[in-house]
Amino acid sequence: MIDLDNVSVSFTLPNGRRRTVLEDTSLHLDQSERAYLVGPTGSGKSTILRLLYMDLFPDSGVARVGDYRSDLIEENEIPYLRRSLGVVFQDFQLLPDRSAYENVAFALYATGMRESKVKSRVLKSLAKVGLSHKQDNYPHELSGGEQQRVVIARAIANDPWVLLADEPTGNLDPMVADEIQELLVDLHRQGMTLLTATHDYRLVKSFPATTYALMNGQIVEIDPETL
């Protein structure tokens, strides 16, 4: 499961003042649940995802992901936490000088996986996202939707139990965005926990699920039809 328990986060601004992003707020997701996190740019959606893959730690309160707790985790345990997670970024972050296959494989080699296992994992992941036929293509030879599919393949290659998607359709036109969201929903149906941060309210209404909004530093469950 995923838990944020009375979490507060603030940042120091260039003028030295502190800006509070989250204030004593909580969130709970069960395993295999699918949910959205909505709010305008700058509201703290990415901050919450960073708390979950522990790139950021709360000023107070506790973030829990599976067996890991932000107040108890050791630095050398963080890579093991991240191997249990998949993260999909808006800006792709693909290596431009490597093929689709190599981009996915690179993420697995970085975890120390043996070469004998890497090939089967990469091919399986690319097949899941419908890109087996593009495995030798470089990012510049792929459309925006295809690049995002490579990002998703990279995120699921280690068989994570949870997928965190940070504005996964933000750079895509509506038709392609729907295709990517359908792919994410299909991964959820296969048992993966899915938390999607987005400000694309059309997408939330088209593919409804539990929806949380960031409002004045608080996480509040809302009816997506009110968006």
C-alpha cells in the first residue's frame, strides 16, 4: 500500500522565505488501486510523487510505500525501493543516442540485472506497450506517443507493483493521450497499482477512477464530474 500520514513539505524561495506545498495532509492507496492526483501546475502533484519514490522527504509526517518508511529508510535502501516502483515522466528522459531496446535495457543494467535476464525483460516490456517492431529505432525516429510508450516500457521492465505517472500525456495530442491512458489502464487491470498526476481533466472524465485534488496544501477526494 501507499500512505502519506500527516505530511508537510515546504521549500525555501530565492528571497529566503518558505513556501508551504503540503500541510499535515494524508493519502492512502491500497495495492492494485488506480487513482488520479489533480491540480494546477505548481500545486504539488510532482512533490507527492517525489515523496513516494523518496527523492524528497517530508518536513514532518511519514511517507510509506510497501515496507519502506521515509523516517526509517537508510540511504542504501532507496535503490531497492525504486526497483519496486515504475515512474513515467512527462518529458520522456530517453537517451537520444540509444535505441528503444537500449533505453529499456539501460534501466535494467543500472539495477545490476544479469545480461541473460535483460533481453527477455526488455522484449516482454516492449511487447506490452506495442513497440516490438520499433525496438531498433532511436527516439528521434519515434512519434511522441511512441516515445512515451518506450518510457512506460522502461518503467515496467522490472515488474514493479506500483506505477507513478507524472503528467504522462502532457505533451501529447488528445487522440494519442487517450491511447497512452488506455495502455496505463490496461497495466492496472493486470494488477499494477497506478497513481497518475495530471491536470488533463478531460482524461480524468474519460477514464474515471478515484480522484484526489490538491487544495491549499491538502489532499481531498473529489467527484471527477465536478472538474
